[in-house]
Amino acid sequence: MLRLIFWAALRLVAVMLLASFAGALLMRAAPGFSSDDQELNSGLSAASIEAIRQARLADANIPVFYAHYIAALMRGDLGTSRSLNQPVKQLLKERLPVTLMNLAFALAVGWLMGLALALAARTWNLRPLRFLAEGLSGTFISTPAAALALVFLVFRLPPALAAALLIFPKIYRYSDNLLQQSSDLPHVLAARARGAGPVRVMAWHVAPIAFPQVIALVGVSISIAIGVLLPIEVVSDVAGIGQLAWQSSQSRDLPLLVNLTMVVKFVTVCATLISDAAQRGLMRRAA
């Protein structure tokens, strides 16, 4: 057990470091990295503009910048945002709870909608219900996050609900496929032949087989939720880490961008590791 925890922690750290380093490299390769909007401020003196340029040049060597960043990180220092002129730790403390609350709401509603419709459609197999579920999932799976965020912004609806609607199709389709596969197993067909009702068949014979495999989608759904929630926060002007990520990319703010990449990877990899462990535990229990 301790060995598994050690390797899981090592994998988590390695993925976080590689992802943040890759993000810094991509930012360095982006056009206009050496320029800064602050240089256009006519109120700044020549010395201030030169100081801004020197600070930008200091970030140009990504290996050196990253080595200094890791050394500071080991001391608990996340650095200072160049664009906002605030400690990154303070910015994360203010913005991260907002995103985590929206993420939790979007996941809860998305999973509830997806599982409820999949279970209802497979339990009663009603054509109108199936048509409704397929129509909703097909509509939202092909809708861009930014476009749905604009609609929600116009009608002043909660941005987290837009993220939930974009998560729902993945949950519904994956759960529906698993329930369909489980419904075709011989013992399920035998239960139906003996006169078991649709609710009893679903509750006692189909769902217990499909549930451990559905758990595997938890980690993936969190990655999907973060991917749709961040642009929604930007469009809706929500004070979360999505807005911070947009500002850091616009201003080429490497200290802020690297830390945001680390945070996002930490959440997604932890969720994947936990869902994998839960799935293995349920499968062993079922066996």
C-alpha cells in the first residue's frame, strides 16, 4: 500500500513539473513574448521602461527561470505576478475557492443530469424520453463553451450551470453505453424472463455491474469540467483562476502562468488517481 502511495505521489509531482515547464516553454515561443503593454504607458520614465524590459529578458531563458522558480517553490514562495504586481499565493487564495465552488456545482449537476437520464432511459425505454436525452446530449456536446457562456451572460444565468450542461453529454453517453452492455448480460435477460420489473432489474442486476466502470469517468469528468469552466469564467468575467489564466497569457506573465498550470494539473491528476483507486477497490470487492 505504501509503495502504491509513493509511486502515485511521484507520478503526481512529475506530471505537475513537466506540465508547468511545458507551459512556460509554449509561452516563451509565443509571438510578442519580449514585448510588454506597460511600455506603452506614457507616464512611465525611461528608467521604469528599461526595468520592465530587463525583467522580461530575465524570463527569456526558460531553464534558468524554471530553476529559480523551483528553488523558490521549495521555500514556499510562489513568486509575484508581473502583470498584477501581487503575490501569486494571495491571488490563488482569493481566486481558487471561486473556481472550486463552480467546479463542484458543475460536476454535481452534470453527473446528476447524465446519470438520471441514462438510468431513466434504460429502465423504462420510452421513445420520448430517449429522444429527449439524445437531443439534449447531442446539442450540448457540439456547443462551444464560449458560445454557451455568452448565452448565459445575456440571460444572466449562473456560469457554473453552463459548465454543467457541457459536462452532462459525456456522463450520459458513457453511462448509457455501460448500462446497455450490462443489460445484455445473460443473467439480466434471465431476470427479465422470470418476470422481474424494470426498476428491480436495473437496481439489482444492471446498475451494480456498470457502477464500478462509471467511477472511472470521475477523473476524466473533472478534466472536462476544468477545460470548459475556465473559458466560461473568462467570458462571464468570473473572478476565478480562468480569468487569471487569461490575464497571464495576455500579459506573458510567466510566474502566474506556471503556478496556475501546477494547480490545474494537481487537481486533475489527483482526481484521476483517486477514481482509479476507487474503481480498483470496487472491482476487487465485486470479484
